[in-house]
Amino acid sequence: FGKINRLRDITQFTRTLALLVSSAVPIVESLKIVSNVVGSTYYKKGALEAASLVEKGSPLSDYFKRNKNFPALVGQMAGVGEETGQLDEVLYKVAEYYNAEVSHAVEGLSAALEPLILIMLGAGVGAMIISIITPIYKITTSL
């Protein structure tokens, strides 16, 4: 579940940041708002650290590239967005990509759990049948 939660947090982070940037909210203010929205403490701290670095003049992409909690793709795409002046659109694309990754991971988890659930249900039904038939058998053999 850790991978799914991480991908979900990255999706939430990038989608929220993209929405704020596209609404013409300054990047530093956007990062501070993102820190209040994202659920993970790693990404809350990350947003505040990024805001601090951007205030000092560093590009946002540099922070993403150096931070191990963000995949390399986020830093590379943010760099492209900064160079082209379309950071919001690029962040939306990153969010869509990681949202698809979350969906694939959940589908894979579901596919892996289905046989296990079926076996557990079968064992439960079998135990129930045995618990009903055993007393009936004992009663009939004692007659």
C-alpha cells in the first residue's frame, strides 16, 4: 500500500500545484497552500522547503530533482514547464500520469487479492458446513 499512497500523494501534490499556478497564484504562495492540502507529512514539509528555496531564487525543478520523495520525472517535467512557461500544463500532465499509475497499481492489487478472498470464503463455507454436519452425524450414529 506504500507505493499506492506515495503515488496518490504525488498526484494530489502536482494536481493542486497545477491548479493554483494556472489560477495565477504566485508559486511560493501556491506551494504554501499545497502544504496545507497534501495529507503526507513528507510532502507537506517538501512543499514548505520548496517554497523557501523558490523564495531564495532557486528553480522549483531543482528542488524536485534533489528530493528523493519525488520521482525524477517530476523534476524533469517541472524543468520543461519552467523553460517553456507552461508549468501548470506540465504539472497537470504529471498528475494525470501518476493518477493512471495509481489506477494500475490498485487494479494489480485487486487482481492479486481476488484469489485470496475466494480461498478464504471457501474455507469459511467449508468450516460452516463441517460445524453443521458433524453434530448431525454424531446424533445419527448414536441412535
